[in-house]
Amino acid sequence: TIVLDPYHPSKIQREVARFLGGYLSKEWEVNGPDKSLKFQEKTTRALVTDIHQQENMNDCGVYALELTLRSLRLTKDLLKSMAQANAKALASYPWPSQENITARKQKLKRIVELLFSVAEKKGTPDV
């Protein structure tokens, strides 16, 4: 289980934390830098902070993709500082807004249109 900072998580938040803890443990076991070290689930923490939320029922995946893309661009030092930050400090980071997500969705749509345009020119129904 992932240790949750002192707050009252909902049932779904506890289940997500448990699932992520299991996933991270397995990921460490398979791909961790030092196989002799065990993943310490008890020292891993999850925070709930007040950041932008999707404003509709269909942008969840785009939010997940945008957060992943932004995380991959962060420096090692910034990632380490975020891991040590409290919920209030985390809320001050530049999380994507609904406007950012809408812009990302438009870019993805253009990319998909280009892929299918090329597929059509090549005479294939798939990209």
C-alpha cells in the first residue's frame, strides 16, 4: 500500500493508491536499478492537491497524456523537489488547465487526420 499523507481519502482514492503501490512494486522488481533492494511501499506517499480538473466527461485520457508528457520534460532536480513537496506547494506547480487540454486535443486531432490522410494516399485503411 502507498502511505497517504494525513487526510481522509475516499474509498476510490484508497483503491487507486493500493493499485499504484502494487504496480510500482512490480515495476521496481522487474526494472529497478538495484534488484537486491526491495521497493518500500510504506515509504511511498500519495498526495491529493487542488489542481485543475477536467470540465467534461471525455478528457480524462488527454489529461493523463498531458501530465505524462509534462512529467517526462521535467528535470531530475524538479522531480525530486516535487516528491518532497507538500500538497500546498504542489498546487503551485504549472499543472495543465482545461484550455491546455483543449489545445493538446486539437493538436492530436490534426496529427490523426494527417496519419489517416497518408494512409488513404497509400491505399490502406489503417495507419
